[in-house]
Amino acid sequence: MSSHGRYHHRKNGLGLMLPFVLGVVLGGMGSPAFAIDVELTLEHAMQIMAAARGPMEQAASNEEMFGIIKAADKTSRIGDDPATKPCGSSAILRTKTYWFEYFGREEGRRSKVAQQEVRMPEAKIQEILNMPNLEMEIGLCGQEEFFAEGADVALQQGSTNIMAVDKGKPSRGRKIPGSETDFVSRFSARFAYQDFDPQAKTNIVVFFPDGKLVTIEADFSKIK
């Protein structure tokens, strides 16, 4: 199967998610290091993918590859770590860099399995470069299965509140193993990069119909 074919089947699963992502660069020209930036170039995208691909190609076992993926997941998460605080609040920020690193690791993994070079089509890279929004997956904890129904979310930067341009329906709560009362629900929200300051300290505020608020702190200037 060609490298294009190997990635084509992923489009149906990720195609709805990918167009909503905003990018981050590591010190691009004219931008502070680690600040969210939408001005990624094709060359920079390929450098990010190559850097993420290398460790996967060098991994000696499936366990080592899983460890690389698990460590990478932590760099895109803000708020509580589910591994240490299962009933907490957190968000995974899916930026352009997030996806380029993700696909770079996939290239490395798939190349090892196929024992030949597998690369993402340039057209798909360009599709990610053109994404206009930041997507985040928000995880919340409550005490019954449908506790997150009706929840909404905004970014708070100083006195400014930025509403999501789109929001998914919260999932039915999943009971936390070992707990009789705690359930975890997740939903996705997308924010237009042009609506917020990509370098500012930010609160992700989730509010419920009963007036309850949950706040997750995020310093966008430090996000990779």
C-alpha cells in the first residue's frame, strides 16, 4: 500500500476534527518562543514531523513506542493529570504542532511495521497548515452519568470572554474505576484564533445550567 493509501483511511476518523485546530511553533521568526502561532510554514511542519518521527523509528519495542506516545500526551494537556487525579478537570489542546507531532510519530511507527518509508502526503500537511481554529477536548468529573448536559465553555482573558465557535455534545459520563459516585465526561470546543490572544494567560471556564463553574488555567505563551 502506498504512503498516501496508508493515511487516506484516517481521514474519515480525523477529518472532522482536524479542520478545527490552531498551531503552535517553537520560536518562529517574529513570534515569542512557545507562543501559539498560525504562521507555520511547510518546511517548519516537516521539521516538526521529522523530530517526532525519529524516536519512534529508534524505539526497540512496542512498549517503548507506547511510552513515547504517553509522554507526548502529557505535553498537550493542561489542568489535572488523570493518572494522579482521576476526578479532576483538564483539557487537551490540539494545535497544529500537536497534529504534526502526532503524524510524525505515526510515520515512524508505520515505517517500522511496513519496513519501508511511510510519509504523509504534502496535501494533508497543507490542510493542517490552513486550519483556522484551536480545538480542545475538555474532561470533567461529576457525580452522575449526565452531569455535563448543557455545559458551555469560554476563554477568559482579563475582562474579555471569548465564546467557542463550535462545541460538541458532552459524552455520557463514564464511571471511574474503583469509584461508585464519580463519572468522567468529555466534549470538544473550538475557538477561532483571531478571537483571542495566543500569548496570554487564560482561564478555560466551563459553566453549567445550575450556575456551577469549573476553571482550568492555561498559559498560552508556554504551550508548545
